[in-house]
Amino acid sequence: MKVVPIKKKDSDGCFLSLKMGKEYEVLGIEADFYRILNDSDKLPYGNDPVLFAPDCFRISDSVEPVFWVCEYGDEGERYCYPPEWQRYFFEDYHEGVQEIRQQFWRDLQRYYPEIWKEYNAQM
């Protein structure tokens, strides 16, 4: 699934840390929000997988990866990720659990090789 930012702020007034008009691969969906890898030059969260409100994007390719496992919350919200990234994975990632952070990058290379190539080209 791919999206393109169309607004600089989400409905809560938070600024997007992505480049306007650039196409981004959605790494997963969490409570209907899109998890996207930030651009490396957008600090303080450069090259981190963060959540963005869907109202800030136009969907450019609606095909979801076949490896996503999707679940629904109590209010019908969607949660879709590769199986290794289910349940508290990103909480641990953002808390700096090194094993989880390393797993994320290994999984990114396996599940999203194009993003991995782009990431390595920036380094």
C-alpha cells in the first residue's frame, strides 16, 4: 500500500515530518493510522517507523501486502502488520529495546526490499 502526503498538518494540528508529494510505502496500519518510515533528514525521528493520520494522505496504491496479518479492535479499527510486528512491537521499538530495533531492520529488508534499498542509499 502506498500513499502520498497531501497536507502538512494532521487533524490534530501535528506537522508531518514527510516530504510533500513523495510516495511512501505503508509498513502497517495501527488503529487506522499509517505506519511509515520517516525521511532521514526529518529530525528528531529520522528513519524511524512512526504513525500518521490517514487524512493527511492520498492513497496511490491500495494493494495491501499479502504478508500482513489484520485484526480489528473493539471499535472496528484496523491493525495490520507483518506477523513479527504484532502486539507491542513498536512500543518496544520506540522505548529503545535493542533486540526489537535490530529485528525491525532485518524484517524491513525482508518484507520491504525497495524501502531497504532506498534507506541504504541514503546512508
